[in-house]
Amino acid sequence: MTPFEHFVDWGEQSLGLSPALASRLIETVVTLVLVFTLRRVSRRVLARAVTEGSTRYLVNKGIAYALGVTGIVALLKIWTDGVTGIATYLGLASAGLAIALQDPLTNLAGWLFIVIRRPFSVGDRVQIGPHTGDVVDIRIFRVILLEIGNWVHADQSTGRLLHIPNGWVFKHAVASYDQAFGYIWNELELTLTFESNWRRAKEVLTHTVTEHAEQLTLDAQARLFAAAEHYHIRFAKLTPVVWTSVAESGIKLTMRYLCRPRNRRSSSSEIWESVLESIYAMPDVDLAYPTVRHFDNVGEGKVPKGISPPAIPHARDVTDGDDTLVASSKEDRGLREDPV
């Protein structure tokens, strides 16, 4: 008697299991053990054979998906009698599953959408709803992001992992930093005083930002041309530009340039250092800051047409009750003339 037949007899005599049920239990255990064994072996083989991290990750995920689908099909075949049994079973259970497992099924549909339509891939920087981060893993029910932003400025990593349900791709906007052509626009604002030579400052800023982004512009043009086959993306110009506007505290100059999504902070730091050194070397350019000014329209403003300026009082034109002369304006300022 084989071990399989021995277990069937033992289950029927000791546990009261029918031979069919005992057989299915044995086949289920064998299938699960085989799937998990193949999974562990494949990981060890890939760890030795593939040294590049991203390639090893992709191959591991592919093998895991293949073994998972194979195991599910095998289990369905064990517990249902052929294709007809599978269809009947799924038809009876579909209504209950749709209600009880609404969120898991939505996440499963989201995973299929991500895998087939590929709105983003592992390694991309995305924003899903209010959360932003780098995609480090895509699983059947959730996407794992390495968070950026939050209390850390300039799109730098916080070190936290965010587990986002896959169903969020149907309920929230998904913004990809890398999907279009691999570059994003960044802007740096500089405010000068109204008395500054803003034209000269604008020339210096344009030269500085162009010098730092010159090589990126050529690569961005090539990537944008390739992305035009899939997306209707059009920009009037890809070269850096400096825009001029007026703010409350002075004249605002905005530097706009292309950069890699992960180089936003480093590129900003380099440009700011060059700009500050240039501003320091220009005596006729000063940085502005919030200030409060008081304006005396009578003393400082223009006199409207048809209105005479206020008269200045002269000596001996006003007296008090004792015929004492009131001091003139010159006397008030300590400039009383000596008598003749």
C-alpha cells in the first residue's frame, strides 16, 4: 500500500473523512509544498546568478506571479470537477464574494490595471492621492512607496514606507514624475528692491540658470520627441527662462528650468549658490524683504493742478493777546536772523 492510500484509509477510519475528501486534502498539501519549495529555490538561484538589483527584482516578481497563478489553477482543479465544476462554483460564489470582498476585489482589479496599462512601474516617482514617493514594490493588493516630502522639503525621502491599496488608482488622481519624458519644471523665485537694477540682475540670472541646465535641455528634447509618440505633450520652449513680475516688497524674478525629478534639491542648491555670489558682487542690486513704509502725501507727493502749495508762515504775521510775536519757521529751526 502506498503512503497516499495509507493516509486515505487512516483519514476514513480515524477522522471519518470520505476517500474523495482525504485525497483532495493530500493533493492540496502537496501542491502548496511544491509551490513554496520552488519559490524558495528560485530566490536562491537568482541571488547567485543575477547581481543587478533591479533585474533580480523583476525576475523574482515574474516567477512569483507565475507560481501563484499555477498554484491557484491547480487548487481549483483539485477542489472542483473539471472546467464545468469551476464555472458552476464561481457562478454560485460570485454574488457573495462581490459583497463580502469588495475592497480586495477592487485592489485586485487595480493590480491588473497597473500591470497591464502600466501607469507607473517600480522605480518611478508618483503621487497617489495625498501621498508621494518612489515605487519600491507592486503587489497584488497594494503598492509600496518610499515616502518623500511631508515634513522633509524639496522632494527628499523621509525613510517611511507607505502601503497604498491598488484600488486607489480608480478613486484618486495618479501623478507620475517619470512617465512623460523624465523631466519636471522647477521654479526659483528671487525678489529685488524697487531701487535695484533689475535688468542687469535678470541678465545674470538667465546666464546662471542656462549654464546649469544646458546639457539637460538637449537630453530633454530627445526624450520629449520620443514621448510624443504616446502623449500629446507640447512645450513652447525647453530652454531656461527668467520671468519678471511685481510683488509687494519689490520686483520678483522667477527662474524656470528643467531638472530630473530626483535632482530638484541639488540643482536648486547649485543655482542658488551661484545667484547669491552674483548678487553680492553687484552693488546696485539688493535683495528685498517684507518692509513697512509710511508715505506723507502732503510733503512727499505731487501737488495736483489748480491747488496752490501750503503757505509757509512768516514772522510777525500772527500775534497773541499780549502782542507777543510768534516765532517764525526759521526761529523754530534755530535760524532766527539778527535784528538790523
